[in-house]
Amino acid sequence: MTSEYLRQQFGFDGQVCVVIGGTGVLCGALCDGLAQAGAHVVVAGRSVERGNERVAAIEKLGGQASFIPVDATCRKSLQELLDTVVSRHGRVHALVNGTGVNASTPYLEISDEELKQIFDANFLGTHFACQTFIPHMVSSGGGAILNFGSVTCFRPLSKVYTYAATKAAILSLTQNLGREFAPQNVRVNCLCPGFFPAEQNRNILSPERVTDIMRHTPMKRFGDPAELVGAALLLLSPVAGSFITGTTLYVDGGFTAMTI
């Protein structure tokens, strides 16, 4: 009885979930989790090699997945992604927006080119994907969108000025979209990881930075990508998460609860 109840609450049988950024470390873990929960996962990203590797890993575990290349900063590419998924599977039930880049450039040295690159990848990529997929979800009877924020949404961090600004913008966008499309049964939420070592932040994790992070993280460790899966399943589930929209869930080892 217990397993059946959990399957009803958190199962994704018959669901089609598109994960933009699924070729990365964190969203790759979400791809694995969604597939094991029963979804057909569309891994979307730039790297064909890493996309195919993720699909192969999911299939090895008995899950269902496919890879479709996408440039999240290009509206045409996102529309082609949606059209391809719909032509193959009929509709999209859930969308994860997880693309992101970072840089540790000192504030007065941030170039216009770098600022634009980070805003395009982080904020505009999320915005464009929402504008592309929401009309389809509205016409299909609903859906769920999970945007990737960060602890920097709540407490801006030094050395990642542009990144923090983009994540604050994503949080605002999420709240507005959650409110705007709730009547059409499209739920939009924000998942905010704490410190999870990944490609985009390894270049700023100096020994001194790690010491500061641990001092401000009550659990005194980094997160493991698999520890994001439960939160994502809750926010994307059409049953367990059915009354959750416009909200932000921090998975950060207590980082945002820390003061002194």
C-alpha cells in the first residue's frame, strides 16, 4: 500500500518532461530522478555527446529518455525543441529550465560582453523557454515549470555579481508567472540550490571560498546533485505539487537560515 500511495503522489508514468540543461551535472541528476519516477525525459542541451551519454545512462537503469539539441538563448531553437517533442510524444507535461553560466570577474572589470553572455544564458534562456512552452501547456490543459534559481536569489554573494542578478530576476519571473497562469493550471516554481560543485562554479571554489561556504552552511558540507531530486519531484508532480505555484524552495543545507 505504501509504495502504491507514493507512486500516486510522486509518480510520473505517462508524463513527458523536458529538461533544458539536462546535459549538466545538476539537471542531469533531475533527468535520472524523473526517469526513475516513470517519466519519459527529454534531455535538452548543447552537447550532443553528453546528451547521448545521459540518455544511455537512463536507459541502462530501465528508464525512458531521448536527446534533442537546443540553444536556450535562441527562440527559434526552443520552438523547434517544443515542436519536435510534441510531434513525437503528443504534449509536454513538465519543463525544467536549468541552463546557467557563471564568472568570478571583479565588479568594476565586468565587460558588457560577459554581462550579456551570463544574462542571455541564465535569465533570457529561462524567459524564452517559458514564453515558448506556456502557450502549449495552456492549450493542453496545464503543466508544470521548474526554474533554477540559487541561494543568491535570497542573499547576493560576492564574486558572482552578474550571476546573482540573473537569479534574482528568475525568482521574480517565477513569482509573476506562477500568479499569471495559475487559472490555466500551469504551475511555475523555483528551485534554489545551495552549493553543489558543478562545472559552472568550480572556477570560483578556491580553498578560502570553500572555508567561507562551510562556515555559513550549518550542515558543513556541499550538496550532492541527487539531493535535489526529491524537491524537484514535489514541485513538478501533478498530484503532490498540485497546489504549489509561484513558490521558491531552497535546498541549501541551511545556508539561507544562517546569520552569525
